[in-house]
Amino acid sequence: MIAMAIQDMGQRRGKRTERELTPEELERQALRKEEDRQKAISDWVPKTESGRMVKAGQIANMDDFFTRGYKVMEPQVVDALIPGIKEKLVHFTKTARITRQGRSFSFRASVLVGDGNSYVGVGIGSDRERIPSIEKATRAAKMALKRVKRGCGSWECRCKEPHSIPFEVEGNSSSVRVRLLPAPKGTGLVVGNHIKEVLSFAGVKDVWSKTKGSTATTLDFVSAAVDALAQTNKMRYSDDMERKLEARTR
Ligand SMILES: [Zn+2]
């Protein structure tokens, strides 16, 4: 993950032109990542009841975990239940503070995580060192993991597949407001570049959006988009009610 994150950083800053990794290098990278994951899980001493159940293999997957009403209190829960989770550094800043000893620097990283299949989270981490700030942000993102209820709420489409969202949702972060609207199949992600990744990390393929907030940072847009997606769990009315309404308009 760290190697990948730094590569992203390089691309973001445009300082170095990174060459494409060869298939062998990619394979080695994936192997190393899987080894790190296995080690993180075997070294893990769960502090919560839900964590102990996950480590003992009593919880099958993330859906099972959330359905039981648990919250992610330990990042290893996510390591264990979502083996192929994707991680991406979305924002990185270096800040200077004047202290008695002179200037002291610290790094602030924001990391997005997602399984590409309805789970997404964003987290922030600060540290005096570069790598630990990214690691802290990744852990925070896993603990802030949200389940996204996908669906097709598009009047033009009306299929039953989870390619979009079930209804219109809105999310906030500081001054930013992101509104997401269901779109028919094939529309793609009609959203700003800042939040495209949030949607694809959550496994949403077609959506329209409206955003407000001009002086906002990338992180504000990302957080507002995650917040909007989390609102898909708040059903406005039940499926049963929806069927009745549908029957009435016929
Ligand atoms: Zn559809």
C-alpha cells in the first residue's frame, strides 16, 4: 500500500514521471500486499467482541458484520473481511509550525478506501513523518467504512440492478454540498473529477450530480460524496410502499 501511495503522490505532484509497472512487478507488489495483510491479521489481538468474532472466523463478510449492527472499531476487521480493498491517497499536505526550537513540519494525509462493491470510507492522518501519516489515514478510513445501498432509482431505466443509487441523496462537508441523482444505465459518472473515484470505489457506475462550494478542498468534496453515499441507507419509504405507489399511478 505504501509503495502504491507514494507512486500516486508522485503522479499527483507531477514531479516525476512514473513508468508503468511490469506485470511481474505488479504481481510482486500484490504478493507483498497480501503478505502484509496476513501478518496484520495474525498479529492482531482483538479488543472488541466483534473483533474477536471476526478473527475467529465467525463472521462471514462485511454485510454480515454490518447486519449484526456492529461498527468497525478496529481496522483489522476490514483487513480480514475485505481482502482486496483498494486504498488511494487523495490528498497530501506538508504543514509548518513555528515553535521555540524553530520550524516543525508535519504531514497530513487523506486516504480513500473501497471494495468497488458497496463499501467506501475516507480518513485523515497526521504525523511528523510521511509514511506514518498515510498509515494513520488508511486505518482511519477503514474505521469510517460506510455501507452504500446501491440500486436503480432512475425513472428512465427502472431496472433492478445495482448500477446506480436507489434515490437522490445529499451529503455535506464544511462548505461543500454534493447531491447525487440516480441515472440510467450507460450514463457513466457525471460528476467532478474529485469525486469520481469515491463512486467507483463504492461500485456505483451511473450517477448525475450537483455540487456547491467553490473554495473547497479535494478532501471536502471526497468527504461530502462519501457522506451522500452513506445517506442511501436512510430509506425514504419502504419497498412495499414504493410498490403500492407504483400500482396507484398505473
Ligand atoms: Zn437501471
